[in-house]
Amino acid sequence: NAMSWKNVELPKPLTTLLLGIINELREVRYTDRLTKRAQPAMQPFEKPVDLTVYRDYLQFVKTPMDLETVERKIKSGLYETPEDFEYDVHLIFKNCEAFNAPRKTDQVIAMGKNGAKEFRKLFNKRMKAQENPEDTKKHTIPPPPNANKKKQKTTDNSSSINIEPVKLPRPITNRGTSSMSLTGILPTTTKVKPKSK
């Protein structure tokens, strides 16, 4: 009696995990090389592109994507795998390059490449921690030597402070998470030569 896998539903990724990645990504800052001004790195990618302003956008981009749409899909449980989520986030930055490269809008392209790099680091770190939760125990700071001793009573009626072990971040690897990953498709770093005067 062989078991049928057709009716077995795969567990969906944890909503809190994916929302956590998106929220961390939204906290990333980008510093422009020329102006030295720092700004939220995800600002251009937060909302759908306004098609009334950029009328030719759909000539360059077949599947528009933005962080609000990704967040809505997470909350609606539309991602079957973490790789589906990864695909959509990378699509944001791939679309950025496809639309802006012909226009030579270098700052937006640089922000897109930075966003892709930061997302890749965050995603790999979070997914690696999900794959090997036991490894996080190796990276915890042990409690202080006197943590196991009984608390001493204080005369001023204040309570003692318990110190919990702190988990250190795992080293980031460049290894992809699946064959569906777009990390190999997106360019890593390209140097833009300054225009000669």
C-alpha cells in the first residue's frame, strides 16, 4: 500500500520569519557615493510603480513587484516555499535594473543592486538558522560563572537581574538555498566608470 504524495500539503513558511526578513530589509540604509547622504535603501521599492508617471514601465517589466505586494502575499499565505518569497523579492531588484538601465539612472540602479545584496545576506542568514537550529547553540554566550548561584537577598527590596545567554549571528555563506534561487542570475557587483569630461 504505497502512500500518495499528491494530497500531502507542504508546510508553508512561517509568516513571522518572512515578515521579519522584510522588516529587516526595510531598516537597511543606503549611502550615496557622491552626495554621502544616507537614506532608507528600500524607499524606491516600497510601493508599486506608478504607471501614470512611468507609462512605458510594462514595456520593460513583465511582472511588477514591490515590498507592499510581497508583504500582502506573506500575510495572505500565498508563498508555498521560502524560495517563492525569495523569487519575488529578487524580482523587485531585477525589475529595477531592467527599467532603469536604458535610462542610465545610476543611483536607482545602485540602490537596486545594494538591495539585492542586502536581501541575499538577510535571507541566507535567516534560512541557514532555520535549517540548523542546533548550530545557534554553538554561538551562544555562556552565562556568567555566578549565574547558577542562589540570588542574594537585598536590603533595599530591589530585585536581582537575570542575564540570559545571547545568540550571536551565524556567519553568512554565499551558498544558494535552492535551484529556484535567482541569486545566480542577478549581478553581484559592477563598477561604473565615471564619465570623462
